[in-house]
Amino acid sequence: MAKMQVHGYERGEGCYVKNGIEVTNFILSAKKIIFGKEGMCRYKFIVTTKDRITFEKTVSLQQLKRHCFLQELPLFVTEDAFYRAIYNTVRANNFTADDTEYRTERNGLQEVEGRQMYVFTNTSIAADGFHPEIYSGVGNLFIPEIVTSQGLVEVAEKLFREYNRKSNIFYPLFLHNIMAVSNGFFRRIGEPEFMKLTLWLDGKSGSGKTELAKAVGAYTFGDNMLNKELIAATGKRRDALKHLAQSSGSVCILDDVKVERVRDRKNSMRNTVDDLIRSTFRGRLTDTFDGDSESKWIDACALITGEYLDTCESQNARLMYLKVDSFVDDEENSKALRILTQNPMWLTTVCVGYIQWLLQRMEESSFPKFLREKLGKMRNGEKMYDGISNSTRLNENRHMLEMAAILSEMFFQEEGMPQEFVERFHKNSGRSITAVTESTFCLLGGENMLILKVMERIFSECSIRIAEYQGVSWYQCEWKYRQEYFWIGQDEDFVWIEDYHKSILKNNQNENEQYDEKPCLIIRADRFDNLFRETVQSLADELELSSEVFDRLLSNPLKKLRELQIIYKQYRADSKWGRPAVNYPTYRLSEVNDFQYPIDSYGYPESDGRLCRKTICDLEYEPVIQINTGHPCISTLKRRMDDLDSENTYENVENWHIRGVTMKEAYCTRKAFMNSKSLYRE
């Protein structure tokens, strides 16, 4: 800042002098500030008294003309002509580039003095580095000028050494920062809503979500002391929107959302969250504040921490959901978070390096075309997450994270990161994107979509027996096939009967009769309940689902399975839903030390005297569920069965001793099992 030589006055020791007489008790330094595109000017004065007390004052030329800009300060000026001299000096002064500042109207990506720059509260970044003479002065989006003996490669390796401890949590937060940096450029190339996303960190009190947001949530700071700027969700809605408007080029953090019990507070919290999500997605404020125009673009992402709460269905699809319950309970996670908290400049260093790389890339005419082609391939590729009304938006959200990963990988490669680092980043970013998208998929689709995933998991891991159609002699039995093969063992999971009607044929029926029946897939109700609960728990731990989603899923799952037409029901007069489980023959085999001569195929004892084991079959009835074998969710099971044959489960059981239920009763129960069965239809 230039020391000011006022026309007609000399600079003394801490004062201005005229004709040997001290006119002031201070001296001035001045800098010209150019505001916005209109080029409106202000002048920043640093006032230093003889006692070395410093004041700062920024005024317009008009205020200088009024001779009052210093009067409220504890200074003395002995003659009014001194103010006129300051005015004339400033008007005539040609401020050099070193004595000129440019103060923009907003933060984020913009053109200043003919070149593209990222502007922050206190400085700006161009392709060639920092430019502190260009800044916004808007909000609390500080970037310290990074002075470090460590290069980008070394810092990135240290940063990702910690991220790799829990990549499913840390990587989405890192990619979220990359999205916040990049979305201003995507708006310029015709994708105004791309890379604009809200990430929700859901977790109970003490889970570490706020500390996680401070350490990894945003690469910018709230002040020059490296404190992070978090807006309290319990505060005023207008404050949250104002902070979002000032966060272009970075991440706006709304902290500590609570599911309030009082209606007014609950509605206020919901409205704040809804406005933040909507404004982030649209890139414009849903409302104005302090006279700010709604038309101004916001190139920011939002991070919300706290208890998850629904706003409306369409809004939910504009976010990604990350469950962090018990995050700090894990020693490795806690250690990583502690190291990241102690080294806040690591993330900032990497993101600043990415900003400079992106600015250089933006100068290449082929770069926008490259991005559009990448995005086009993503959108024309496999459509995932079908089955929920917001699947299109969820796919787009996934594409945003994937694009951030692609750009980050390009950046790391071109900055000279080791190939091992790049490969690990590629692998972990892919896994983390899948994990956060799957978690969001379950949240958006509710328990119905999660039930489908649970069923697919059950069908991929359960045991299954394909019932064998083993013929029997009419001398022995009135049925065409061994009925024991179609019962369910009490230690079995699923039994697949290829054609149920064929399985209950009698010997006097036409052997050449044609059948056109769907396969029948059955399981004991108690066994299914255990499998379902175990799988839900496993999936909940894996996807870190919220307790609310988990509890809803285990509330009357059989009703939900009927709604999804995964299981059949049997009508009953007192319930439109009917019974999901119907009695069916089930057995338990127990070997006993009782030997007898075997019987040949004609029913006579064999002559060679060979002994065989006598087996007791305890036969009873239990509620059994029938799965809809036409439902898409069992495709996993069908693929597994391609390599399976029907099993002769009882090859060592040559003599059955059945007690409890008679064979005739069991047959009649099996025959009745199919009666009045249907899928639920609304």
C-alpha cells in the first residue's frame, strides 16, 4: 500500500507538516479498490497515528469530497484545507497495479480483468497461483496462501493415507469438494444443475459427524485462523440461505439438524432444510434476502449434518445420504479424524492444486467437448435403480460423483502422483460411490426397495433343494412320485418343486398328461423370518442405514412382501390381505439303532440278508410361505440353480417309519396348499 504524499503538505514523523507546523497527528497510506464489473471505485486508507495506533477506512470519492471521512476517529486536523488536499491528491493519483485491489461481487469462478479466476473472501486463485489483490470480501470463505515445503504429491499421499482408512465415508466428502469447485464450469458449458448436490451426514449424537464436517466437509475456512464456518440449523432460515449464496466455489455446511418435537420448530427446521436442498440444486436462491436478486447464480454444494428428516419426495432425490453412526467408535476412524483435524491445510492444498489444474484445462478448447462426451456416455449407459419414482435423479447424482472422480483421477495423474496411488484412488472412489448411492437408493425407495435387496441377498446365500420326482411302484404307493421328497425338512431353507401339480399326481392318472404350471418355491415361515432378520441386520451394518429405516423394515415384513407380490397369500373372509403362511407338511429325520432286512422293489425281503438303517420321520404341519417364482428378485436364485440337479436327499433312507401325521393326511394338506392362492392386487 502506497504511502500518501498529500499535495501542499510534507510527511513528518507520524504526521503531516505545513510551513513547519504539524497539521495532523497521523499519516496515511492509500489503495484503490475497483468494485465489480461496473468498475466503481473506493479508496482504502490505513491511518497510523504518532502513537502507532492504526485505523482502516474505506470511502468513496464522494465521501472524500464531504471532508468528514476521518472525523469520527480520535484524530486531529488543524485546517479544513487538508481534506480538500486529500481529495485532489486521490483524484490526480495514478495508482499502480500494486496499489490497486479488485473486489468482486461474489465468490467462485468468474472472469476478472480478462482472465478466469476463483475468487474468495480474502484472495483469488488463477492458473499461475494466488492473487490477494483480487478478492470478494463477501462472507467467510477464506483461503490461506499456502506456504509449505511439502509438494502437492507428498501432501496428497498423506491426505489419502487417512482417507483410505474409511474410504466409504471420506471419499464421498472429498469428491463433494471437487464437485463444488467444478460446478461453475459445468454451468458455463450448458449443465447448470450438474455437480450441484447436497450430501447428508446422518448420525446420532456423538457419532463424530460435526467433527467430520469440519475436517473433511469443506476446503475453505471461516476466518484467517483456520476455523471452519458452520451455520447452525437451529438458526434463522435467512442466515442459512445467505451463507449458501456466499459459498460459491465451495461447500456450505448446515450443522446439527434435529427432529424437533414442537410443531413450529419442526416446520421451521424442515423449511430451512428444504430451501437449502432446493437452492443448491437449482443454483439460485428460493428466496431473496437483503435485497439480493434471486437471479444470481450459486455454484456451491451443501453439506447437512444431523438427524435425517424427510422434506418431500422430490427434494430427497436431490441429495446423497451418508450414515455415520458410531463413526468415531472405531479406533482407525478416530485416529484418521484426529490427524485430519490437526492438518486442515492438507485438503485445502489438494483442492487449490485442483483449482489451478482445472483453470489450465479450461483454456483448452477440447476440454468442454471431452466432458460432454463423458457425461453423454454415462447418461446413455446402464440405467440403474429402476423401481423408484426418483431413479432418474438418483442416477444423475451418481453421475456427478463419478464425474468428480474422473476429474480427480486426471488431476492426480497429470500432477505426477504414483501409479499405485492413482489405481487405489480409482478403486476406492468407485466403491465409495456405489456405497453412498446404494444407501441413498434404500432411503429414497423406502423399505420396499430395501426389501428387494434383502430378498436378493437371501436368494444369493441361502441353501436350496430341488425336489426330485422319484417314481414309486404302484405295489407300494398310490402316488406316482415319492411324496417325502416334496415335504420340507425342518433344517432346510428353500425347496424348489418344478411343477407342483405334477408332484401330487396319483398312479391311476394319465402318465402322458401335459402340465403347464409355474415352479413352486417354499420355505417354513419361522426359517424365513430368521433369514430375513439376519439379512436385514447384515445389510443395515453394511450400508449404515438409519435406525428409522431399519425399524420400519422389520415392522410386518410379510405384509410388505405381499404388497410387492413376492409371496402369495391365501384368502380369508376376515382380511383382505389373507394369510401369508399356510400349513404344510414338515419333517425331522432321526436315525435309530434299529436294523431290519431291506425290502425289494416288489415289497419282498431281499434274500442276501443285507441290513439297512431304519429312519424315523417325525411329520407335522407348520406355516409355510410360497414365493412368487415369477418375480424378478429371484433371478439370482435361478442363476444358481442352473448348475444344480434335483437331489436324492434320502438315498441312504431305504425304509421310512413315519409318525405324527399320516401319509394320506400329508398328501391332502399338500393338495390344499395350492387352493385359493393368489398374488395381492390393488
